[in-house]
Amino acid sequence: QKEVEQNSGPLSVPEGAIASLNCTYSDRGSQSFFWYRQYSGKSPELIMSIYSNGDKEDGRFTAQLNKASQYVSLLIRDSQPSDSATYLCAVKDGFNKFYFGSGTKLNVKP
Amino acid sequence: ETGVTQTPRHLVMGMTNKKSLKCEQHLGHNAMYWYKQSAKKPLELMFVYSLEERVENNSVPSRFSPECPNSSHLFLHLHTLQPEDSALYLCASSQDRRLAGPYNEQFFGPGTRLTVL
């Protein structure tokens, strides 16, 4: 069973702070890694994808991947109340299957 | 229409009803997925169709039956459901790995909120 683990939270940060979200995965054959944001009652929205070790930055978001440690993280700089949502980590295997974590709920307090 | 669309957005059905969920993708993708999302549980992959091949999750009860007539349309036929099947059903699409390699991002539709009475 391929597993993706996330801390369910909630993670509370003040507005303007850096939010750090973490994810570990069990399948060493995993090829692609994604972060989705899901607001309550809505569907997941893709915010970042990362495929190689290191950092990838997009605006206020930075994804970090360490395949040796089977670890992927998402940093949100200058957190805003609108960032309050559940963040899902997803991992794709060598086929067409995506595996999702249970999500981390982020609360950004004004 | 853009992205991935799903109809209906909300559905209430009795245990003896038969209904179908519809999904359409406008992204030029060739892999489509059905997921189930229950409260406080991870997204559960139900079915994958890719380049006309179906990959099935063996834990999905036979009361759920998928149909993929072409690469843009996906259906989920429902019959004799149970109350525990009440959930958000999400459709998603991506490029098949054989065409896009690992660089195949997956995009979701808005979902169908299903309630089984």
C-alpha cells in the first residue's frame, strides 16, 4: 500500500508569517509530487508541482523535495487569511495513479 | 466551458434509485479519474481510464460502474447505493504518463455532492 502522510493540523499562523507544511511518502518509485489547496466544500485546486530534488518557487509558494528522505514540503510566505484551507499532498507513481494524504488544515489569523 | 466540468453538482437519491454522474474535460487530456472524498478521509481513487484502458480499484463495490466513451467524457453509474456512499465525488483528468512522462498534472472538477437516503 502506497502511503502519503501529513499532519492533520490545524496549523495556526499569524498573518504575514511563513506557514510550513510537510508530507512524507512510502513509495521510492514515486516520480511526481503535487500540492493542492482545498477550501471547505470545494474541490482541490493545484497550486504546485515538483519533479526533482531541491526547491521550486512560484510567487509566495515554495515546494521542497528530498527524494532520499521521501519528504516534500510547502512553504507559504507572507501568509494571508485567504490562504486558510486544507492543503493536500499528492504523489504520482510510475503509472497513472495519484495518492493523496489526508491534508493539513491551515488557519491564518488576521 | 473550460477545465473539468461535472453534473449534477448535488444529488439526493434513495437506495433503490439508479442515477449517473457525468464528467467532461476540456483540457485535451487522455486520462480521467473518479475519486471519492468522505469526511476526514483521504481522497480515495475509485477508477482510472487512460488511453481506453481501465484501471480499477478492487475495493470499489459493484454498485459503482464507470463508463468512458471517449477521452473527454466519463460517467459513474450508481445503483442500489448505501447511506455510507454519501460523499463528494470528484472527477479529474491528466495526460497519460506514456505521452507526458512524469510531468502530468491532474486537475479536478467541482465535484458532485451525493446524499443517499
